[in-house]
Amino acid sequence: MTKTELNAFRRILENSQTELGNDNRNREALVIETSPDDLDRIQHASERDYAMSNLERNSGRLREVEAALGRMEAGTFGICVGCDEHINLKRLTAVPWTSFCIVCQEAADRAEKMPSGEVDTAQLIAA
């Protein structure tokens, strides 16, 4: 990866970090409002759940962005943490905070979806 490409990714990640770090809009929806009306309470609870989901997702993304910036500092940005191969530039362009190549990401996604204790027979056959 060229210095120009690396600097472009750094700017993208730093902008994402700033946006995600300043995202306090959803925090206001976490305030527990009391109301004598059942429908209002249900509406407030729904809005609070939605805001919590957004905060959790943004918090996770912020950690991924900060980890990617850390990999830049360490000189390992663009190298898959699963197989130590270079991550395709198209993938990095689409998901600059990724730490896995597409093959390792798919394997991680499959493992995450699999109930604990269950074994992926396709991986056993391939091994």
C-alpha cells in the first residue's frame, strides 16, 4: 500500500472517529420519561431501545476504527489478523476499519452464528 493510500485511509478513519465520538444525539433518548398514559410509556420505551441499539452499534464501530488507527501506528494496517495476508484494497475501501480479509471474515461470521458446542463439518473436511 502506498503512503498516499495509507494517508487517505487515515483521514477516513479519523473522520469516522470524530463523528462517532461526537454522536451524543441518541443519549438524550435514554432519559426515562414517566407518563400516566400507557401508550406514551410504550412509545418512550421503544425510542429508548432504539437509541440504546444505536449507541451500542456506534460504540462498537468506534472501537473498530480506533483499533484500525492503532494498526496503522503499528504498521500492520491492511494485513489480515486471521491469516497475515494483505487485505484487498477494494475491501479496505468499503470497510476501512476491517481487520480481516473477506475469507477470514466469512469464517468468523459463520463461527459467530453457530451455536456453541457445534462443530463446522465443512471446516473439518477442509482440514
